[in-house]
Amino acid sequence: MKHQLLFIAFLFCAFTHAQEDLLDEIDTDSVIDNYATAAFKGLKIVNFESTKLVAKKELTFIVSHRFGSIENGFDSFFGLDDAVTRLNFVYGLTDAINVGVSRSSFQKIYEASAKYRLARQQENGFPFTIVGYNSILINTALEKENLPKLEFRDRLGYTVQLLISKKVSTNLSLELAPTFFHDNFVAYDEQHNSQYAIGFGGRQKLGKRWSINLDYGWHLNRADDSPFKNPLSIGFDFETGGHVFQMHFSNAQAMNTNGFLGQATGDWSDGNIYFGFNLSRVF
């Protein structure tokens, strides 16, 4: 636990010395060249991807930390002992096309992704911003000793999403996210490998530099007796020089789409929830 605390302190210090200033974006109008901008300030709402993209030739580094369940109290120091970390690099090939690679300590998952804008919300024009998102992951935590018939393809998972957002006003943005995801290996035998969900998310600006965010995933074909839950997450965005700091609570510890939609185990009703944060830095 001591090493984790030192790691978190180091990251916080490193990120607070950022030189680029997001405050220029915060103070600008919400419409540029008749296009709505800054519907979301983070690349994620909480768990779900937002319609925000990294600018051309920019590299964004995101450190995501999700602690264990807080229900165990001091036994696990409110989840600090059971934390997982995800490191994610996202690069803007163009203003409308991003590629990313990440590694999560949750199931030792490596993931590659592509995110691309299909349409933009325009004043007195098209009413929505539409973004596509695709990813492929490799679960390297599966052990052949426990699964003798395991093959490489069993480690693979895929995600296809359509992210549809609308900036309703200067302070309120909403998003709908129809999602298809497929895991070649599922932990629960009764669950179909191909799964479907609809994500709902939103951001309400509470001040010049901070907002409250919420997203929820409605799994459409979860097995009847599955132990897993639909993910519900609440978070706050704080915008400071050079980065967005996101704090959140969720009933899912996994941070990749297949994980939080298909394997959320927490329950808000009994306090089985996970606290976490995201730090993003633009280079």
C-alpha cells in the first residue's frame, strides 16, 4: 500500500506541472464556425467514451486508477489495497481520427482502439455529434493451467460503439451509446459471447472549471442468472492547467468497455462501489 501511495503522489505532482492551458478552451463560446464544441472535456464521461477527440498530432496520456470496493472499510483501506491501473495513450492522426493503445492491470488487458468522428453538431444544422469507436483487446491473465484447451483466440475481445451526443445548452450535454461487444471467452457459461448494450451519459456543468458526469450501461442480453450488474457511475471533472482531473464512483472496477459492461460486480444498494480517478495530459 505504501508503494501505491507513493506512485499516486508522484503522478499527481507530475501532472500538476503541465504547461498547456485548457482554460482557453473553457472560456470560449460553445460554437466555433457554427459547430458545437466542448460537449465533454474528458475523453470519457466516466466509464463510457465521450464524443471528444484528441486534436491532430497531439498525444494524450491518461492514467486511470480504480480502487477496490469501499465496502470493506479499513480492512482494505477503503479499496486502496486492491487498486487497478490503466495506462492509455491516444494520438490524433487528424482532428477527426484518433488511435490508442492501453494496458490495464485488470486481467492484464492490452487494448488497441480507433475513434473517429462521423458528423458534428451544428448550429441551425445537424443536431448531433456522432463518433464511432472500435477496439480489440487481449486478456493475458487467462492461465492455460486452469483452462487446458485455451487458445490465443480465446483471449481476444472486440467492441463496436456508436457515440451520439448533443450539447443541449452551455451547461448540459447528453450522450447515447449503442454498443456491441464480443468476448471469445466468457467467465459465466450461460452468457452469450456476443453481447449488446445501450449506454446513457451526460455532463452538467456546475462552475467555470468543473462539472458532474453520469453514465449507465443497460445490458440487453445478459444471462438470466448472471452475477454481473449493469454499470452505474457518477463522477466529477476538474479542469486545471494542462489536464482534466476526473474523480468517480462506479459499481464496476474494470475500465475497458467489455469489462465494465460485462463484468461489473458491485452493487450501489449495499455500498459495494469503487472509487477512482483519471488524469490526462496532452503533449
